[in-house]
Amino acid sequence: MGMLPRILVITVMATAAQAQIHVPSLPLPGLPLQNLPGNLDQAGSESVDHLSGLRQLKIQQLIRANRRTLDTDPAGEPIVRSEILALSPTDDALARAELRGFVVDRQQTISSASLLLTVLKAPPKLSTKKALSELRDADPQGLYDYNHIFTGGGAVPAAPSPTEPASQSAPSAPPAETLRPHIRVGLLDTGIDATHPVFHDSVVSTWGCGDKKIPSAHGTAVASILVAHARAELYAADVYCGAPTGGAVDAIVAALGWMVQEQVTVINVSLVGPKNILLERIVTALIARGHVIVAAVGNDGPSAPPLYPAAYADVVGVTAVDARRRVLLEAERGPQVMFAALGADFKAADIDHGYAAVRGTSFAAPTVAALLAAPLSTPDRDAARAAIEALAKQAVNPDRHGRDLTYGFGLVGAEK
């Protein structure tokens, strides 16, 4: 694809040495483009309030269509029915759980970080909420939580746009001969259409869904932005696979384990969801080992509660601006915002080899992740911190000097 004249690029790395940065990571679910006000600058409070309800509406529709497999936690967030997660449980804790009728269903391991995620199936007729309560009461020192489901954080039209010249879309991927194989960037999202022309000169490794390829508009768009800016190998993990329980924490952890095994330093997560204790511990452990997690802050609106993983400590939270460098009305605000990048007014790759308009923080995060990947060849905590600090010095805040709750340190990659 050709270079967009006004495209912005963002890069992020780890926290600065003198001040610890806490940023939320996962973005909100997709917002239908047609439901957003035409003039966002003039949108009133009703439009802003409407944004915060879109994700919950999407969750309610998902639950109604899959009542046998999905449930909600006390806050109304989607979870996998009858499943409880345990982080590195002791043998005694598992034995007590089994005596109560729980069954070890599956496990995910990140051996290099000594992390073991165990999925426990609750006994029949025991509600998911009661199952979590029983396990926590039986093992107060253990770590247990729901198997929460995370959703995408941006909007892509339902139908692919007709294929059009690359010059009208995002920047083209770097030629294969310019790739530096030791630079790797990860994508944790829906499946991608790896046959799209935009990936022709890219090195792409995929994970998830067994032998099936289940391309999706969201993952394909985010991936195309990554390869447009990163001279790196792309490691794309599909944590959805077209299943109702897609985007669950255990799938996310398994994908992270694959990326750790492959020595992927920078990982883009354009997904959002509620705070999950186990996912937080795992993300924290990876960051401590020198990995960089870049996440969209979400599209629930400026006054909405923070979304995760973007809001976890030391995750690089990314907000989105339009071509005029105005923050998107639907973008979340808060201390989790570390950088801003272009997230609207351009087209990205779509399934069926087309290109489609995109909008949301999901499509700003990959620009930052790509910029971060360039100087980081292997996981290294000090190098990651230095990279984030260097990017912060390059950032330009459209409103004022210094960091704020809207743009974070400011826009990066505007020269691109």
C-alpha cells in the first residue's frame, strides 16, 4: 500500500527509569462506524454516554446467543460458564478442589517465567460465581478468577470495501530484503487474512485454531498496520478461532506463552476487558522479563472506567487521534494513556483482499508497537525502559507540554 500523506505513527517501550508508569492495556469492543456521531467535535453528552453502553450491548447480545457456554461476572462482564482459573496452584489446593467436585480441564504453561495457568471445571449445578467463591474460601492464599472474555477495540465495516489501489490506503509493508529477522513483533487478536497482498513481502508466523485459518476484519486490519511500520517478522496469534468463548483469558495466556517461546519482544494487544487478577500477574511477569505489552485503551468514552490489559501497571496504553490530531471522542482517558497515534481517517487491509476504513484505539496501538519493535531485538527490561523513555521525549502533546490524561506523553510518529 502507498504512504498515507497524514498518517501518524506511535512507538512505545517500557517505563522511564525515574518514574514508574502505570497504563491500562486492553481496548474496548468494536464500535459500529454508523452509530458514531458525524461531527464528533459537536457531539453532546448523550453521544458520549451512548458510547459507554455499546460494549455492554454487544456483551448482552453475545451472552443471549450463547447461554450454555457463557455467563457474566457480578459486574456484567462476559466469562466462560463453569470455568475458574487458578495460577500455579499447589498440589494440596488441587486435591481439595477435586474433593469438592472440580475437575482440571486444561493447563497453559509459560515455563520460562515459571507460570502455570490451570482451568478448573465446576461441579454440575454449581454456579460460576459460587464456584469461584468456594475455591477462594478453600485456598485463601491461592490466586483464582473467572475466565473472562476480551473483545476488540475498534470498528471495521461489516462488508469488505472493494479492492482499491494501495496508494489510497495505509503505508506498504517493507520489502522482504529490508527485513531484519531478529526483530519480531507480536499480535494478539482475531485471525488474519495472510493471503492479502499487503503481507506479500512480510514474514508472518501464525498460531491458534489448530490447522484452521479463520481470518477476521479486525485482526487483518491491525496486522496490516503493524507490517506497514515494522521492519520485523510478524507473529500473529488468533485467540478467538470463531468460537463463542474466543478471547478468553486462558487463550490469551497460551498465545503469550507462544510469543515468549519465540522470543517476541513487543506484543500488540488491541483487545479490552475487565481486570483479571491472573492475567495481571502474567502480564506483570512478562514485563519484568523485558517484554513490552502495547495495548489499546478502549473506546467506551472519556469518562468510562479503565479497561484492561491497557490499565495494568507498566503496559503501554495507546489512545487514538484523527487526521487533524484530535483525540477520538470515544477514546478512553486517564493515567493509563501513555501515547497517542492515528486511529481514524485511513484505510487498512480487510478480508477478501480489500481495504476498509477503520476507527478506534485498536488501530492506533499497532503503530506504537511497530516503532517499539525496531530497537528491541530481544527481551531486555532496561532496554525496554530506555526505549519508552526515548519515545516519550519525541512525543508532541497537541494541548500542552508534559503528560496528560488525554494524549499521555503525546503523539508519536507524526512524521510518517
